[in-house]
Amino acid sequence: MITHRSIGTAIASILIVISLGANAHAESAEQRAAEDALASWDIPEAEQIVARLNAGAPGDAKNLFLTGHLHLMKGDYQQAVDYLGQSVHASADPLAAHYFALAKATLEETSGYTRHLTADGNFLISYPPGVDAVLVPYAEDTMARAWKALTKILDYTPERPVRIEIYPTVDVLGAVSPLTVAEIRTSGTIALCKYNRLMITSPRDLVYGYDWLDTLAHEFIHLLITKKSHNNVPIWLHEGLAKYYEVKWRDVPPTLDRQSEALLAQAITDDKLITFEEMSPSMAKLPSQEATATAFAEVYTVIEFLNKRHGSDVAAPLVAAMGSGESDREAVSKVAGMPFDRFGRSWKAFLKQQGYRPRDLAYDQRLLFKGKHSEQDELAELKVDKAKELVWLGDQLRLKKRWKAASKEYRRATEFVGELSPLVQGKLGLALLRTGALEQAAAELLKPIALYPRHVVLQVYLGEALVKMGRYEEAREHLEEALTINPFDPDVHGNLAIVYDQLGEHDRAAAERKAHQLVNAQ
């Protein structure tokens, strides 16, 4: 998720004092050029301009602000606080005060973070010391693949290293960004690309984690787009490109997941597609997780449609066109080969031709945040009261380790919600797993997994069942998928260590045992 260029640059430009005289006028032009470079995330250009400004008037309030802003964009938070504080003291600029508060909060929140430069030198990963260290090897591997795939697709290579910051909670993300914690939880926005860095929440702040590795790749795409286009791509195209290509690090073709398909089916049926204008200035401002997910599904299909019209990936030419000054309408018209109004009608017709399948309304999946959501919130995702009652009863039996009796109640619940609810099937699969009914457990867990592949408990329990059955290659697929969602489950690492040893990959097995020890100690 990235917010498009804010009004801050315009405000700052207005506040520049235009003095008479050739020298003062030249300084003012330089200041505007510095602002443009910073707004475009062109750090090398901004550094050169700011150096010239400081050589002439280092104590100028505007120059102090620009210097502080530059340090913020470079991740030099103490320097940013120092310069922005001086700027605030020397002027009444509200923009300087805003950035000073932001830099100060970021310095406070990230003080003491551990820094890890990836082996290829492309990324600098900062994270809180402790259990979040388990994320680093997986992030490094993913981003190495993402760099190779995505710089090629976008035809752009950024300066190195790209900074990644991992925050322990959404409260920290809210403190270091323009979003409130309420907006983050309401929209499900748990990562940003802002201030020339990738910013993500640790998956341990969510009950079941989230697709954090795809999210890292998603935010990296935002950075590439911003820099290549000089920050001239509107949010709907930004998010469409990021959503469509976020899985390319996996070396798989993009596909619309089943839940997104269902959301589109509903929006088309109700004639309630979210407009591109409603998506601005940020998807995080939409009123619910469902609205945000619907908007992402829509813009994904925009890129899918444009690729089919163009005959190849449109990412590079689309972004390049806007980087050279064309509007989004002009750029889309060019790659689509039709006027923009006709594009809009054609895209909507394309949507209606896809035959998107409606969802099973017996279950509603959303992100659950630790400290915010309870077991009752999870049960509320079931839309049939009798099923809730039976699942609750099964849970009470499970707490007493009466697994066989619990499995009977969970199976009764399927009579009311079917066999595709990940919540019910996950609980049923676990109960069967604990009774030793491995084949039955695997069969029940497989039923909803195509519809809900990101429901991590399905992957975890299925992987465990397959390990116990000696089906190690199959187990590997599900356990590795679990790592991309919630790497804080010690059982995932323990079972993967067994899998890798059985497959002869002893170095990887040793790494998983180390990870198991780390997360088990949390």
C-alpha cells in the first residue's frame, strides 16, 4: 500500500519566501528543485541540490527543513530530528513540524533495531531484536528473487540498498506513518511503502499471520513504480500493478484468488464496483477490509485486462509513460490502444465475461489482530448460529483433550456450513490428527484449502499429517507455504526440519531447528 504524492509538497512550495534579487531567486528555484527531487524519491539528485543550498545558506529555515527531510528519506533519523527541529525553531512552517514529529517518532520506535544487509547488498533489513530475527532469512531469500523478477518486469533498478523496516505491532506502524491504528485495523493495511522505504508489520501481531512475503514484494513494486515514474502514478494503477505482480518472486503466473473472485462477483451483481476516485488518496482510507479487498481485486483485473489487450506486460511502458509526463488516462489509452472512456467500458465488460463465482456466505475471512480480536470474533466469522454453537462445544471438548468427542461436534457443524469452512475444517482436521486418524485428517483439511490457501492452520495441520504419513515432498509444499504466512509457529519449523532431513537437505534442516528454538523461546 502506498499513498500518492501528498499535498505537502505543494504546501511547502507555497510557503517559500520569494525574495527580490537574482541570487535570492536562484536559491528559491533550487529549493523548489530539492522539493521536487524529494517528492520523486530521487535521493541522489536531492543530495546534490541540498549540498549546494547548505553551502550557501546552511542556517536558512527552509534549507534546514530540506536537509532534515532528506535525512528522513535516507533513514538517518537522528540527523532528521536535529535538522527538522532547527527548522521548526526557526520558522512556523506546519510541514516542518509534521515531519519533525514523524522523524522523532520513527527514531524513538526504531532505536535499538538490528540491521542486516543482505548478501547481495540489495536490501537493508531493520527489525526489533529478539524473535523477529526469524523473519530475516526468509525475507532475504524472497527479496533476492523479487529483485531479479521485478526489476526486469518494471525495467528499472533502484539505488542500493533498499531499506526494509519490520515493526512488532500495528501500533508502531501507525506511529511512524500517516495512518492511524484504527485505519490500519479497519482496512487491513498492515504494510506501506513510504518515505523511501518498505514498512511492514511483523506477522506475529496477527492471530494467524498474513501473507507477509508477498506483501514485501508488493511494497517493493510500489518503490520501483514511485522512483521510475518520479511519483506520478495514481493510487489505482499503483495498487493494480503491485497486486498483479506481487507473486512473481515465486516464479508463478499471477492468478486471482478465490475470495477476490467472490468479492468481484458480488460487486458486479450489486452494481457496486469501487470507483478509481474512491480509492484515492489511499486504499487504507476505505471503510472496511472487504471494501479494501474488493478494490484490490478490481485493480488487479485492470492490469490483467491491459496485459491481454497489449499482448505482453504493460508495467514498464505504462509507468514510463507517466514518468515522462503523461497522465494516467493518456498512458492507459496508449497501452490499451483505445480512448480512456472506451477502456473503462471495455474493462467492465471484461469483468462481466469472466464468470466469477460467488462466495459461500457461511464463512467470512478477515485479518484478526492480537489484543484486538478474541475467540468470539473468530466464531463470528461463521454465519450460521447452530454451527457456532457446535464449534464452541467442540472447543470445550478440545480443551479437555477429548479429541474424538470434539471431532464429532465439529463434523456436526459441517452439516450447517458445509465442508468448505476453513475454521470448521481446520478444527476438525486437528481433532482427527490428534486421534491418529491421519488419512481422515488430511482429507478434511484438503477440502477447503483451494478456496482458502492463506488460512494458515490448514497448511500447518495438513503438513503435520503428511509428515506423520511419511509423505515428505507433499508435506514440504504445505509447510513452506505456512512459513509465508506465520513463521512464528514452532511446529512448522520442527516438522520442516524433519522433512528436510528426510529429503537429504541437512543444512536447511539445521536452519529450521535453529528457527524452532528461537520461536519456541518467545
